[in-house]
Amino acid sequence: MNTINTEQNLRALWGASKIPFQEDRPSFFDYPKLQQVLSKLHRYTGMRSSGLLTGPNGCGKSILLDHALHEMSEQQFCVIRLSHTTLTGSDMIRRLCQLNGLSASMRRSDNVHQLLEFWKADGRIPVLAIDEAQNLNPATLEELRLLNCERTRTGGSETVSPFVLLLCGDEDLMPIIELNIHRALRSRLTFYVHLQPLSLSCTIDYCAFQWKQVGVQISPFDEQSITLLHTASEGLPRAINQIALNSIFDALDKQAKMITIEHVQTALEMTPWIGKQFR
């Protein structure tokens, strides 16, 4: 079934304008616990405090991080986002210079100096957000700590950290930060927020949200199928998307207006790495 025929069948069967649950078209799904995480991120970054954002793979950390950074006022914050976590410490400093429109030199001291001077002259709060931070090597984490150790004057006699560091990663990030070699870095972190998987009620709302994104006001998943979808995916949006998409395709092939537990079970056979106990 090609994409054109699929979309035609979607429209005929459910009135959908597009294929829902697609990873290449992420949408921000808002719910109360997510707002709590966002509120904490904004509160601490406004105080120039650094910290960690963690959560299991597929829980929506990157989408949340992008949303949080997008919400930050351009008049108050200078946002730098990195996902190239294989950079060495010296490459990291040079990359930060480039992202701020500066010409990077070969000497670390020169790069650090011009970064600090640029941020000071800019006047806004620099926010360095690093995604997939669990992949940073120890030397790069130490380089970030050393850079964060530099102090900058805010106007009077008060000095503060030159930038806010947001380290975003999966469940491996916290054990790495807890290693003794990173105790000096830990001392500069003020907060920790953890993004949890969706509850069953949130999964129901998430599926309804995805259908509404394509013009369908009532989700065609029945109650049992949603329960299995939630349990098999463990409430992780990425896994929900994968199972739901294959369930939709199976229902389309069978021209079934209601998506049932049988369609979800068939979908799980297409994703053997998800919900093994339900096959």
C-alpha cells in the first residue's frame, strides 16, 4: 500500500487528512505533569541555575527540550543547543564559538576568553542545552565544568556563572553524573527533573490528540486496544507511535472502522522488540 492509497483509505474510513502517529512529524502533546517539568525548567534557568533532564528512551525528552527552549524569550536568553555529544572537550569550546558567530582559534584560552566576553556584552542569559548527554565523554564533561567555573560580573559586585548548562539524557545519565570523577560538576548542578512515561489516562488523551492532529475528532481505538497499546508500550510515546501506526495499517487492510485488540496484537508482531509478553 503506497502513501497516496493509504491516505485515500484513511480519508474514506475515518476522515483523516494524513497518517497519524508519524515520527517525522512530531507534535507537542501537553499534559499536567509535563507542565510541571516545563515550569521547573523555566524557573531554574531564569535563576541562571544548571541541571539535568532525564527520562527513558522514547519518552519525549528531545521534543520537550525543544519546546522549552522555544518558549524562552529571545530578549532574556541566548539559547545554544547541541546534540553532537561525540565532541571532545576542545572541540566543544570551538563549536560554542562557532555557534555564537565567533571565529574559533586553536588556543583554548583564547576561545574561552572571547566566549565569556561575547556573553557578557550580549547581556542575555546564555543557555547551553546538550541532548544525548549520556554520550559525553568524561573529558568533555570536565571541560564544561571548567567553563562553567568562570565567573562573570552582573553589574555591581555580584558575580555569577557565565551560562546555564542543561544536560538532557536517558536513564544512563544520572549514574554517570554520580561517578566520583564528576563530583565537582555535580556541585554546580542545582536541579534534576525526570520525565516519566505516560499514564493510561494520558495515553488515551495522547491517542486522541494524535487523531485530532489529522482531523479525526473521535479516536477509532476501542477501550481494550488502548489498554494493550499502553501496557505494551509502557507508556512511552515513541513506542505508542510505532504500535499505533502498525495497528492502523492492519485495520486499513481489513477495512475495519474500529481498531481493536486484535489489530494491536498484529501490530506487536511487526515490532518484536516491544511488548514481547503480549505476543
